[in-house]
Amino acid sequence: MTFGFAPPSTASLAMATGGTSRHGRLLEPAEWTAAGIPLLRNPREVVSGLHSRHSPVPSTVVLAVLGPEEQLVASASFTQRTASADGWDYRNALLSRLRRVIPHDLRRRTPVRTVVLMHCREGDELWTEDDGAWMWGLRDACTLHGLRCGAYITLTRGGWQVLGEGRGGRRPSSESRPERLGDVVTEFAPLALHAGGGATEALRRTAAR
């Protein structure tokens, strides 16, 4: 499968020249990459585990909170059928779910838990403005809840992809039948996170088989 970002849309170009996108608040691919989002050591395990637990279909958003030892602490899923919402609205939807499943860490000087978002949607794996709005919403929701912003993952008919990293795979996909949780090996094994360096760049160039 092919990985990458779609060329800037007309709406994106309009923003660059002072116009307004249909998404008032979004993050462009370069902004997301430059934000230093921590890399997942085993993204396939995260995706497979969340897919088995939440059985997502297109329009399903899945949130996963990883603890200080990179274990899965909590997760939640919901359906967001409106694809024209502002990133602000997405932020509010995510923050609402986070408040239901995990206490905030606002009293801590630095975040100790990380939030990963998996968006099951139609289309291909390339970045869209809607993805940019979800990225903006995820980053802002994490800040307001005292959590660290983690990876943004898309799940489509072609498979899954961690946007901004170039890592993905064909299974599971939005059309896959969820495996039983007991069949997902090491679903709750520690998932190491890395923030940068030469290893980061090597991982960004590596696609999971």
C-alpha cells in the first residue's frame, strides 16, 4: 500500500493566502510532524487491540490512554458522523470522552500518560482536512486534560496507518472482522514511546509488513 499525504487541497491553499478552510482549526501535515509526537514501538499491537476491543466501523473514533509504562490504561469509542465540524468541536467531543474514562493530570508538571487516537473512516490513507481537524482536536484535548498527545491513526479499507510516520499495514482494516481479545497476542504488553533522534527517522521510513 502507498503511504503519505495528499497534495494540499484548494481549501488548504486558501488558508495559506488568507482564506478560510471549511475546518476553522486544523493541523497541516508539516505542523503535526514538527510537533514531536511520540512514536509507538508496536503500533500494530495497539491497532489490533483497539480493533478487537471496539470493533470500529467507518465514522468510529477510538481513544486509547497509555500509562507511564506504556500499558493500555483506558479506552473509549464513539461515532462522529459529521465530517464538516471544526477542530474545536472535535476537541470538545474528545475531551468529553477523556473525562469519562480517566482523571486529569493537570497538577503534574509534565504529562505521564499519552493519548492515541484511531479514526476509522472512508477513503484512502492519505491526509485530509478532516484528519487535520481531528489532530488539532486531539492535541488541544490532551493539553486541557493534562495528557500527552500521541499518535493519530487512520483505519480504512486499505488498512491502517500512523499519519506522519509512514508506518502501517493491511490488517486490520475497516472491513476486517475483529479478532477475539484472547487471540491478540501481547495486546497489553508495554508499548515503548520514543520522541526523536536517528531511530525516529528510521522508523518513519519503515512500513510494517
